[in-house]
Amino acid sequence: MRLAEASSSLKRLAEAVRALLSDFEATIHKDASKAIVKGGGVHPLTLYTMNYLIFLADYGDALSDIYVDQPLQVPDSVPEPLFNTKVGTPEPQSPAYRRGESFISSVSPRFAWLLLVLFCKLDTKAEAYREVPLAYLFLANNLRYVVKRVRQSLLKDVLGEDWVVKKESKVRSYAASYERLAWRKVIAAVVPSPAMPSDAAATRDALRHFNQAFCDACKEHTSWLVPDEQMRDELKLSVSCKVIPAYKSLLQAAEKIMRPEYRVCLEFVTVCSIDNRPFNTLSLSSSNLLPMCFDFVKLVLLLVN
């Protein structure tokens, strides 16, 4: 009798847990907040979802028992490339690997599915940003936060290294799209051409064009956020490697047509602007992507004939 009662209680408990997870998924689906996260930072829904999943990961064994006979049913409308129930096999010696195939097949896909639901919701929220580069930055920030929390918790064992590596690749893709769209005018302004400016007027125009494009980008990005320090450093390095060498070429073209008495002054401006990086706007702070624009090209314009 007691055995039957215990079995019945466990059954009801399992049903309650499954109902809670269904409600959690529905909560993500139904999140209708229209408020835009300032600067493309991490969305509260991302924070909530990750806290919940990290908590659940501590009870992976119990979840495996609850779902062992109930494989995840993925809607037919979801293409396999978007979600594959065969989540990557955890590394040998990891807790998930030691738990066996039943854990990997019943628990891992459910966590991956809940995260996919979150990603789809974030895609929708990104559409609210008027600036396309900021939308990509928002997606990069949020996915980067998810990946970082996964690596720092038991979720890494639940989801597997393959899942993490694929999402890290997606973060890089989002960041590259942000960089390409946000900095294309600046980069285009200093891309070396077969024939660099050969007269004072052309050189002044080229410098003014770069200066305007750079300052416009800085003003636009003042409130854009990159909370993750590693991603800030990667963006800084990537943009700097594209802009600074070409900008040096532009200054060298200016030097060729400058009056000799001004060349020493130009060399000083060049050293200050390159070696000491007035591109410090790219030395991203913990909150602002680009705090200010140092309008150093105007100094060069004063020195050109």
C-alpha cells in the first residue's frame, strides 16, 4: 500500500515538474515587453532564463528520470538545421557523460530547446532597434552572455562542447556584422586607393571625409554597450587593425604635399594619433562602446596647403 502511495506521489511530482517546465517555456514565448534595452545590452529575459536554467542543471539526474520515457517533441515547423535533438556528446569524464545515454537523450535536448526559444525571442526583440548595427550588437551581447554563463556552470556538461563552440561562432558572426555595418563609412574613408591624393585640395577632402565619418560613428555609438570585456577587446583590435594602417597611409599622403616647415608638426600629430591612440575611443570602457571622439584630424587640416 505504501509503495503504491509513494509511486503515485512520485508520479504526481513528475507531472508537476513537467508542468513547471512547460510554463517556463510559455513564459519565454509570451514575453511581450516592448522596452528596448539601452545600448543593446543584455536583456532581462536573458538574465531570467539563464538563472532558471542554471538552477535546473543542478537537478539534471531527477529531470532525466522524469523525462526518460518522454522524448522531446520538436514542432514540424522547426527545420533540423535550426534544432537537432541529437545534442553534442559531452566530454568523457564529464558528469553528463557519466550519467549515460538516457541523460544525454532526455535532458540535454530540452535545455537546448529552451535556449532556442530564447534566441528566437531575442531575434524578435532585435527588430525593435532602428539602427541595424545596434541590433547585431544586441544579439552579440546576449548570446555572449549565454555562452559565458554556460561555460561557468553545469550547463556546459548538459549541452556539450559542440553546442558551446557553435554558439561562440555565432557570437563572432553577430559581432562581425555589427563591425561591418557600424564602421563601413569610416573604413571606406581610409581604404587605400591605387592613387592616393596627390594635391592639397584632394588631401584636405580625404582628411575631412575621414574626420566626419569617424566623428559621426563616435557620436552614434556613445551610448552603445559591450558589457563583456573580452568582446570589447576583440572589437577594439579588429576595428583598429582595419582603420589605423590605412589612416597612416592617408597621413603619409598629406606629408608629401605639405610645406617642409610643417612636416615636423605633422610627425608629432601622427605619433600622438597612432602610437598613443586617440583611437582610445576604441579602448572600450566597461559600459560605453565609444565614450568620445578626439577630433585630431582637424590639426592635420591646418597644416596642409
